[in-house]
Amino acid sequence: MKMSTDKHLKTDADPLDAFFDAARDQAPDLSPDLRARILADAAGAMHKAASPAPSGLAVRHRVVDWLRGWAAPSLAGGITAAAAGFWFGVAAPLPVAALDAPLWLQDALFYFDVISTPLVGLDDPLLWGF
Amino acid sequence: MVPRDMDAANQDADLLVQFAQGDRLAAQALTDRLAPRILRFAARMLNDRTEAEDVTQDAMLRLWRIAPDWQDTGIPPAAWLFRVAANLCTDRLRRRRSGPAEMPDLPDDAPGVDAQMMQTRRAEALQAALAALPERQRQAVILRHLEGLSNPDIAAILMIGVEAVESLTARGKRNLTALLSGQREILGYEDEH
């Protein structure tokens, strides 16, 4: 077998080069239609990016809408909750022990202390790290 | 650094900035500089002109959208665009794989064709063989041997190391040679008598 004298081939060249050359020669071109579509997209993106910034009046309206929408109600709710907490603290103080633990837990600790602890030889369940 | 020199990369970046500032001529220049390369790449990856056009349009649209926020992160617009196109092609190839597999249709080894016909047949044979390559090898071979990019450029596009690019292109060429070995006539070989 010998190499032909084809202008695309040389005896010391990679045989694939002829295929690469041929593929480059016959590469698809950008059609006018596709170019127009791409430029239409560019115009659309440019128009979107160049949309006018909100005017001062529009900004004021946005602030008012924001306050009416959720900011003002949220602020009012926070003030009400703070006032209620203050009132409970001043008007109806409770013994700290009453808030320490639920009644059922206090009962459970009582039985543990009175009944179970002597059986295992401990004086205080808190020594177990409870 | 996809363009052959930094000047081309800088020109693309400058044009992108001008486009973001509202210069329509910059959009035309970028389209003429970049879209044909993306179209060629996508057509060879997908072996389908219509799908390649869709990928090209989609990739360019993403470039237009990112233009206002474009920052010089070390990757030029052309490389960024090739990377986007490669990902879009991968998505389409993945969807295709869920359907029946297609075997490449290599042209017959017919003697007696003239030079122009031989060129056409070589291009068709290469395209068919490319379609049979694993996807990453196909990407590397197309970018290296058909688009003429350097290995560091391809590494940036495919987000792999330069050595991995060299390995992919070498294996790709070996596979292409094997696939095309039966095409003696269009390879340009003649039997000895």
C-alpha cells in the first residue's frame, strides 16, 4: 500500500489530517436567518437591561405599599406583644417555683426522691446529672 | 484564552462591555465573531443542523443576558460561550440517549470519485466517526483539531487539566483512525500492484 499524490495528503502526515481538512472546508455557515434571530435576542436583552430606573414618585409608592403590606402590621404586632409581656410582668407576678416545671414532672421527681432513691442508695437524683 | 491571541480575547471582552452599554454594533460584531464557531462546534457534536442552530441561539442569548454583569474572571467570552454550548449539547445528547441508540452511518468505500466529491465524502466519514466517539473525546477532538484551540484553552472550556485534554485527544484520534481504517479510498490510499 502506498500513499496517493492527493494534495491533501503527504507521506509523513497524519492520515486523519485529510479528514480534518475536509471537515473544515465543509463547515456549516451562520445563516442570515439564524444571525437575525440572534440579533433579535440581543436587542431584546438590551431593551430589558435599559429599562428606566424607578422614579422618585414610584419609589415613594413602593415604600407606602411596603408599609401597608406587611411592615406596619408586623411592627404593630411586635409592640402589642411587648406591652402584653410588660403587663403580665408587672400586674401578675407568680412564684418562680410555679414556673420551674410542670406539675406532673414535680410529682415524678417527688416519687423518685422518696421511693426510688433509698433503694439505690442515692440521696439526690441531681447527682446523676439530671 | 480561547482566541489565538489575547488581543482577540480582549476585543471580545471589550465588545461585550460595549454591548452592555447599549451598543448594537457590538452585538453584531460579537455575533459575527463568535456565533459561527459555536454553530460549527454544536453541529459536529450533535450531527444535526437544526439542533445546532438552537444551541447557538441559546448560548448567545445567555451571553447577552450576562453582559451587564460580566466580570473578568480569567475566562474570555469565547471560552465561556464554548463551555455553555458544550453543556447544552450534553443535555441534548443525554435526552437522545433515552431513545433508541443510533449507529453511525459510514459512507461506502467507493472508488473513482473526483476531488470535490472526495472532500465531501471525507467530511461525511469524519462526522460519522465523530458521532461514534465518547462525548468527552469528541469535544476535545473537535476543539483541538477542527476549531484549532490550544490545549490550555480546551482545558478551560472542559474544566479539566491540560494532561487530561492531551489524553482525550490522543484516545479520540486513535479511535477515529480505527473507525476510518476501512475507508481506504477516501483516506487517499491506493493498493500496491
